Amino acid sequence: MQNANTHKHIRIHKEVATALAKGAPVVALETAVLTHGLPRHAVPTLRDISNVWNETLPAHVALAMAMERTVREGGATPATCAVIDGELVIGLSAQELESLAAHQSPLKLSARDLAGAINSAATGGLTVAATLCACAAAEIRVFATGGIGGVHRGWNHSLDISADLAALARSRVITVCAGAKSILDLPATLEALDSLGVPVIGIHTQHFPCFLSPPDATLSLTSSVKNATDLAAIARTHWALGHHSGVLAVQACPAEHAIARDEFEMWYDATEVAARTQGVKGPDVTPFLLSHLAQLSSGKTLRANVALLLHNARTAASISTKM
């Protein structure tokens, strides 16, 4: 299929461009989870999570394809975003997705990294922040991811705050996720979202989800809905009032795959010690922690991660059809 160009540094896949021109539903998908988040080998034990999962493929490829298929089954066009050879591509072709997955040293690109990566003809997967930049460029209003970045634990000693939060505050996009990653300081992250004016809307929950774990009853939300129609209506009203921030739509990890908080914290403590001992810092921290957690949990965290990603893709597709 041909592609449509909107800018010399940006390429929108023709299928995505056509859907946007018609006002048809489109859901953006990130690729940092493809390049830095999941194993590069097949994981047959994940086969029972979804009927769209291809157990013969490496897990990172199987997930990317399953996310796209889930969005399509929900009635929307998927727009998987990445930087390929110095081009911001919004809507990867199957060949580009496979090429990105096979790349031996892809970059992990946040919003600040896009210009440098483009000008150096680099290739990399996009974080939440960078994908929100892609959404802004293409005017895509709905985005599905796993969990956002936020305020890291120990922020009062080392001010480690994800660029995802600032991107959410300036992007008119509904980001569907399972809250913020469990490795973060969740109360501080929720406070930061409040300070930035980002509405956090629970879907079938009145408490902030904890990514791989059930929602935290101590983290109450000010707004919740029971369906995609109401969520879309809130977003439209938010933007009609002149706000430029996005809307964070949060839902719990599917209960059958969620991990008890105390069990997760036990694994996290051991993982955090390993990261500190090995001197892991900056953008390498989250991939290291997630990989180490998967090992310690005998794959439980990986299963929960995949389950919530597909759940979020399904919900995002539903919301996009109501916009």
C-alpha cells in the first residue's frame, strides 16, 4: 500500500491518512514496548491470553501484531508509530514493523529525542511522550498504551519524572492505559497529573489503577465512567472548553491476570536493588526493571503486561468509534 506524506520528516500511511480524512476512527500505538519492553523470543505460555496471539512469533512481534488486530476488530484503523531511518512514520507497514522488531540496536525515543533521531537518520521505538507528538502531527485523538511513565520513587533525592506527563498536558489526545507503571511513585504521579490539569477518568473504576496490580483504594479518582460513549463525551467537552491537555482514560488490568500488590512489591524490592547495584540509570531503568520483574515472577508480570495492553487496545478502539 502507498503512503501519504504531510511533511518532509513525517510520513503517514495511506490507510491511516484516508481514515483521518474521512473522520473514521484511528488509534495510535507506541513502539517502545516493541523495541525495549518485551522478549525477542517466542513465549508459548502467552497463547491463552488472546485468540489474536501468534505463539510462533517472538513475543515483541506477536504483541505488536495482536495490538493492531485488536484495534481493527474494534472497528478502528491502527496507527503504529516509530522513527524509521530518520522518518517519523505514523502507521507502519507490516514490513516496517518486522524491520523495526529485527533491528539490533533501536533507540528508545522520547519527545525530546525525535529531532535528533530524524536528523541522524536513526531508527527507534516511541515512548508515550513521543507517540503523543506523532498524534499531534497527524491529529489522531485516541492512543492506546500499557502504562504511562510518571514520577519515579525517590524523586525527592533524584528528580526523575517522565516526559510522558508534560506530553499529556499539551496533547489533545485520549490516552487509554492501566494507570502508571507499578514501579513508580503512584500518589506523586497522580498529584502531578492534577497539577498539570490532565483529567484522569476511570473506566469501570473509581480508583487509580496500578498497572499490573489492582487499583489502589487509597488513590481515589474524581471522575469515572462505565462506557466508551461517556468517556468520549467528556473529552469532547474538555476540548470545547478550550483546554489543550489530553485526557487520561484508566482501567484496571484484567482481574484474572492482575498481580497482588504485596507480591509485586516483594519482586520490585529485589529488582530495584539489582538496578542500583548494576548502575542502571536514565531511559534504561524501566526496561531493566520490567525484564528483571518478569524473571523473578516466572513470567507473571509479562502475562499481566500483555493482557492489559490488549485490553487497552480494545477499549481505545471502542472510544475512537464514539469520537
